[in-house]
Amino acid sequence: MSSLATSLSKFVCRDGIHHISDPRPFQHPEEEYDKQYAIDRLSLDSFRHEGAILMALCEEYGFRNSRPVLEIGCGTGRLSLSLALSGRIAELLITDASAAFCAITARKLSAVGEPLPPISLATLLFEDLNRLPDGAFSMVILRSVLHHVTDIPAFFQDCARILCSGGLLVFEEPCYEGYLVMGTLTLLVPDLLRAKKVALTPKQARDVDIFIDAMRYYARRDVDKSLAEDKHLFRPDELMRICQSNGMELHFFSNRVFANIDRRAEPLPAGFFEKFYFDYLKYAMSWDEKLLAIFDQHVRPYLGYFSCLAANNAFPYTYGTFLCRKAGDAGLTI
């Protein structure tokens, strides 16, 4: 029995899912998540490619396949499949607060039809990371999950504790300045449309207001966000200080996600910012096609303002990949 299996044996296991924490459902229907974000269209080859380039980055920064890898917040398994198919991980613990998400991910993994590393699934809340042993993992990894965490400094402290020496904490997250730019830009749009005598329906006007309010809420640091599903936007300088206080060094790759991290040295396309803006309105905010068409006609021309920033990758940070390395040699115990 592996050390991970021994640790998990202390917890109740139901339907193949260990319960490190009592399960907590997602605030939206789990079964509809893939369709909303178009994840259901991805092929196994795309997962395999993402896993290969992501693990190549991790190996470049010292990842050693000496201990299990912990994924936090698996959702419907987008990252889980990439990790499992990478061929570079010896053992994987996949977790989420939602038992339904764990079950969806388990179904996808069982349908792969090719050899995978030993994989365990568990329900785990952020605040229960203290139930995992010190120095147990060579990497803790999460995709679009950190913004759900209420206590960011405590989370980093727990991750540093459960990582072995030289271990990695890797995540992909939204960034403060890009979202604040989107919110500020959109704040001006209702006046622009009125000047052009373009009328929005009451629902469309509410959708625009919700987006403006959401961008401001995510950016604020002075309100209690403990009951919200989405809570934060991140600034590299703030995360750098948190990493330093926990014995980790931060490397930041701006406007790159796991799926294109291999192209981090290449210039971004001139239309990068406007594509991000409209994709966010369509997939994250679920705007209807008529409202998107109005913005496409009347707002998109102004977004050309950002196109000259492409040559030197000088766009506002909309999101990024963050890699934090714990001090020490990954071959050591803790």
C-alpha cells in the first residue's frame, strides 16, 4: 500500500470517493458545467497535449516525480484528464468539494480506455488541507480554483506544508488589472448606446449591470466574500509576497493558461484583449446572442485601442499561470 493510500484509508470511502471533508455542492448544477464552458467539445488528444506541455513547464522548474500530485478543485475533470494522460505522474490524488464533480471526473477517467497512473478521488474543502500529511506531495495544482478560496494566505501556508522540499504549487487564475479594465470600459457602454439611440431590453440592461458590479466586487478587498462562489482577482505582487512568507518563489506567466503555456515566449495576437472580453461575456456571463451582437457592433471598434500592445506582450494581465516553488531539494522528505 502506498503512503497516499495509507493516508486515505483513515477516511470514509463511498462509491470510490474518499471523504477527507464532508461534501459541499457547487452553487450551480454540476452536470451543466461542461456545456456552459464548451469543455464537452475537447478531445483526448487536446487533454494529452495540454498535460505534456504543462508537465514540461513543471519539469523545467524542478518537478520530480517522487511523490503523488494533488489536484484541488477538479470540477468536471478538464485538468484531471490532462494530468492523467501526461505520462509524467506516478500517482494522482484528484479532489473537489463537490462529490458530484468527483463522480463526473471518475466517469471520464474510466472511459479513457488506456493505461493511467494510480488515481484516487476525494472530497476536500480548502480549510481541511490540514488533514493531509506534511511533505506528502511533489506538486499541488489547480485550474481556475484559487479565486474560490476565502483565506488566501492560509491556503498558501497549508500548501507549503504538504509540499515536499522543492515541490511546486501551480495554478491558473484571473488577474486584477484586466478585469478592472473590462469593468471600467463596460461602465461607459450604457451612455454610449443611449447616445446612439440603441435600446436594451430590461434583461439586457440587468446583464450589463451585473457584469459591471461583478468586476468591481471581485476587485474589492474591503468586503466579506466568504459566502460568494467567485471571490477574487489576483495581482502578481500580492501573491509574490505571500509566497515569500511561506518559503516559496513565484514565477508568473502573464496571459497564458495551461493549454498554451508552451507558447509563452511568443507574441500574442493583436485581437487578444477583445477576444478575451467577448469570450468572457459569452461563456462566463452567458449573455444572449442579441446583446453580444449589440456589443460587437458598438463596442468592439473601441477595443482596437489595445491592438498595438501585441508586439511586446504588453496587454493588461487578464489571467496568468503561476508557478510557486518551495525552497529545497525535491529529493528530500519535506
